[in-house]
Amino acid sequence: MTRKKKRKSKKGISNLTNTILSILKKDRNQSFNYKQIAAKLGVNDASSRNQIIKTLAKLAAKQEIIQVERGKFKAVINTEYHTGILDLSAKGSGYIICDEFDDDVFIASNNINKALNGDEVEFYVYKRRKRGKLEGEITNIIKRDKSEYVGVIQLHNNYAFVIADSTKMHKDIFVPINKTFKAEDGDKVLVKLEDWPEKADSPYGKVIQVLGKPGDHNTEIHSILAEYGLPHEFPHEVEDFANKLDTSITAEEISKRRDMRKDLTFTIDPKDAKDFDDALSFEILDNGLYEIGIHIADVSHYLQEGTVLDDEAYERATSVYLVDRVVPMLPEVLSNKACSLRPHEEKYTFSAVFQMNDTCEIKNEWFGRTVTYSDARYAYEEAQAIIENNIGLVIPAKAGIHNINEINNTIPKEVSLTGKEYQTPKEIAQAILKMDELAKIMRQKRMGSGAISFDKVEVKFNLDQESNPVGVFFKTSKDANKLIEEFMLLANRKVSEFIGKKDPKKTFVYRVHDEPDDSKLANLQSIVSKFGYKLNFKDRKTTSASLNNLLKEVNGKKEQNLVDTLAIRSMSKAEYTTRNIGHYGLAFDYYSHFTSPIRRYPDVMAHRLLQHYLDGGKSVSEEAYEDKCNHSSAMENLATKAERDSIKYMQIKFMQDHKDDEFVGVISGVTDWGIYVEIISNKCEGMVSVRDMKDDHYAFDQDQYAMVGRNTKTMYQLGDEVLVKVKNTDLVKKHLDFNLVGKNDVIFL
């Protein structure tokens, strides 16, 4: 027994010097005596207290701490403190993103100090570099990124733990048994953090919602929304307020607006769209110019500031488009009815009207509130058929004809997407064809100015009545889509110019996009060179041209989705702000969002501000609107993450029924723990663990972006085609695991 006591005394408290310094630095404005430090360390024996006293004396002698009064010590602050955002890994270590440093600052798990992923933290950086990286320690949590987490609850006799779904949440959450909200063992729940006691290893929380059983479809979809703090239904008082709104079209209100009901007007939208927030009008003027109106639902007419309806819309800031549903920003009475520009209905609109010639030179522009009447509704596929078949070209242009019901329809009948026959009205066909010509000219000009053409393939699903995926298809942008896109871009740009260019001192809401970071471009070049592509980043013009050429070259190739994704990631993120810096990707000096107020709150703000300035109002508070812009950008980011998660979930659900099938895929990522493979036919991405590559001992070669076999020298490199089979599908964790069959040696002719 004596020998054991001596060994314990000799060993002492591990890393005591650094621990004491950490305690004093964390609360650097407070002084501590040896008893308080002992309490924080959870020790109370005489040997430990003596070690603390001796260590305090040594640190004071080295002037690393100072004795402010007898027996009480504070840290000597000769360290510069910084603030940044923590990006945490599943292992518990992380990096801090801070504008003051070119490189992210590594934080070891023992220096995280109860910070969680996304938290804004205070930290200091060590003078030394470890493993070639800056390393630091978190000293204070300034602001928690989130306080609610989705996870599965595990019940015990007197307590419970919630194991969070997010791999970024490295701690289980302790829940007292009286705060489990009657959840059953194994339920998926939403838990709210309440406290994290000094000596506790886990944060404390309470269950605020039981989401259902893991793996159930609605449970998982609601879990995705809950994970990002997004609602799935409107509060009763908001629905009630919206349902009581007067949505009638009155003569009094029409008298305050430009009446454009006689102008030929139509909408072109996705075939499954339920809300139509933009319409186009077309007229050939007697002077030969084309008058084109971009008409946007006047949401701000109904959405009055200071109401519960507006408060809810602002908090949501955006609609969320999940695979099987839309979580709208506005209640249905507005989004699908009063503010939806449905065919054969009069609507209040906010319009940008342009007069242009055959080369798309704007000769006149007008902005203001209008009342419009939509003559027809087309799906993109129907408009595309008109463009591809030149329907209507034989019809001579006639100015002043507006009543499509009086036109003698002599062109061939087509079959609509609903299966019913329809006849394309000649004048609308003419309008679509002429606007397609103009859109192509505008696009060519935009690309010539340095715009970047990101036409990334979108993954879509065919769903059965129970929302199960029965097929996968890809949405691509064709001429009809680009027609609408160019005229929406025109309205957004010209509205922004009308305010920002005319009077830059006036506060407005801009959509900005900064130039790409050089290091991200260098990383893109390094990766695409593996596929044989070269980029030129000499200046802005060559960078844009080079990126466009890359995107054109990869079109239709196996690596297209990978390269498109990497190219997009190399770009800066677009955001909302009152401080205009232009839009790099679109090559616009001025740009705002004006054309989708049903689904984006910044568009509502743009409408309000534009009308305010049209009425002669003075500039509004920049600070107040900058806060609103920041909130809108943050909510847009969360909505994007939720949408990606829903696609990932549905891809995994689709693959559950294909476990016996063999797929050709492209290696889309290589890490030291395995390779990621994207299936060419459906874009589903999964991982092959290096542990499952058993034909050799494979090691990660970072320089070649490859896994290389030690004995056979077999190489699996980024971009290689391989054959895989499904190993495991986890709907709860949203993990898809593959078994590697081997390289794909089939040559397609």
C-alpha cells in the first residue's frame, strides 16, 4: 500500500501548469485562490492542494500569473485574443475560421472548452506551429450557433441521453427523466440545450418535441426541418390573420395603379408549380420597339409591416423546397391564391416595363404598381415545344391585338402535359418566339461581359402516393427556362440600377457576389487537371472565360457533376446586403432580387423600398436593413442545407430497393478513410470504406487524390469509373455505403 501511495503522489495531477493557466485565462477578469482552483479541478486531498499551491508560486515567479491580493491570482494577459467561428469535426477537434488569419486555426479536442459547431468563440493562438498549422485554444463562447438538436433518445431509470443525428455534435445531451416530454425509448426527438455545468461532460437539455419513430418518412422530413430550426406549419394566429385579409380586386385600388389588363400576358413555370409569382407581357409598338413587361405579384400590398403575418414571413425569410413538399414563406391564401398570377384572373402586380429594339437596347423603362390579367399559363415543356418547332413563325406580327379569344387559331393542335388538347394562341406563340430571340441576345451580351454559366444538373424524383421514390430524373435548363431567366435577370438588374446608380446614398437591398478566392481557384485547378483540363486565372476576364470553357467541355461527360460542383464551391457565396459590390457570377455592377416575393423576403423588402423612393421618400436606416439582410442570408443558407439533406435522404431511400444491383460510378472524393463514389445514372453518392477494400492494403495519396495499393500498386483515383454495389443504407444518419466491385473496364462506343 505504501508503494502505491508514493507512486500516486509522484505522478500528481496531470498537466497541472497548463490546466491552471487555462482556468485563469478563461476567466481572466476574475482572481482565484488555491481552494477555488481545487474545486474547479474536483480535488480536495492535501497532496493535490499542495501541488496547486506550489504550481501557483512557480507561475507567479515566472510572471506568467500575478498575485493581485494575498493568495489570489490572475493570469498575466500578454496574449492577443481573436474571435471566429468554430467548424467542428466528428472526432471533437476542429478549426476556427477567422478573417485575421490566412489559414484556419486548429483547435485540439482538449482545447474546445465546451464550444459547439458553428459557435462564435474567443480564442488565442499559440506562438508555435504544430503539424504545419496554426493552433489555438478557445477561451470563451461569445454566441451559440444553435440551441436545438435532433436526435434519438435513450431512456434509463432516472435520466436519458439524446444522441444527436448531426456528426458535428460530438457530445450526447443529458436529459433529466422529468424533461423527456413523454418520449419513448428510441424515439426521434428535438431537444433544447439548457445548461452545461462546469464539471459535467455533457450539456443538459430538455425534450421539446417528439418527432416520431426513426426511419418513418414524415419523421425524417420533419427532423430535417427541425435540425435547422425551420417550421413545418404556420401558427394558428398567422393563418387566421391571412384568411381574414381582403383579397378582392377593387376599382379604388385599380385607380391607383397602371392598368395593364389588356396587354397580352402569360406565365411560364414548372409543370407542377402551384404559385406563379411572375408573368410576362408583350406588345409590338407602332414605332417598331418591343414593350415587354415583367410583372411580379404585389405581395407587399397584403404583407403590411408590423403585422403577425409580416413577422412570420420575415422570420422564415424564404420558402423551403424539399423533395416531397414545399414549406412556404406565406400561407396558402396568399402564396397559391391572392398572390399567384393564375390564368384568367386579375391580380395586383409590381412591374418593370421596358421598351427595347431588336438588339436589346433599352430605350425606355418604367417601374411601378400595376393590375394585370394573365391570358394563359404554360409549362416550360410547352413553351419549349413552341421554340423548337417554330410554332407561330408563319403568323405576321400585328400591333395592337390583345384579345386572344378573338384570334383565329389555325396552327396545329398539340397535347398538353395534362393529356388534354390545347391550341397555342398565335399571338402568344409569336411573343414567345420573339422573346426567345431577345433572351439569347441578352445572354450572349452577359456572357461576353464575363458572366459564368452555371447550368448544374438538378436531381429530381418521381414519387408515388406515399412519397416513395420510384424513379430519378435530371432537370436541365433549356431555351424556355433561359428565356424566363434572362427577363427576370433584366428586371432584377434594372431595378437595382434605378436606385443604386441613380442615387447610391439611398439604402437598398442588393444581391452581391464577391470575386472567388485565389486559393479555392488554385485547388480547383489542381483537381480538374487530373481530368486533363487547364484553367487560366491571369485576370478576371480570362478567369471567367476559362471557367465557362471548362463547364462547356465537361458537359455530358462522366465527371460533369463533380466538376460543376467543385467549380461552384470555388466561388464566393452570394448574399444580401445594403453595401453593393456587384455580382461577379452574373457580371453585373448592380443586382437585386425583385422577382420572387412569394418565396423570398428580400424581394418584399426591395418592393417596399422601391415604392418608398418612387413616392419621394427619404433614405431609410442602413443599419436596420443590413440586419434584415444578414438574417435573410442566414435563413437562405439553412434552407439550402435542408433541401440538400432531403435530396440525400431520398437518394438513400431510392437505393434501399436496389441492393442487389451493380452500378457504374465516378470517384468523386478520396480521403484517408475511404473513397466517395457518385453513381452516373442517378447521382447518388456513397462511400467505400478503406476497411472494405480487402484485396490489398490501401493508403491515401494526397498528391494524386488516390487510394494506392501497397502490394499491387492498384490506384483508385479521383474521376475513375468504378463498379459498386450497395452495402448499407441508413435513413436516420443519411449514410449510403458501397462495396467496391472493381474498376469499370467497359468501353462505351
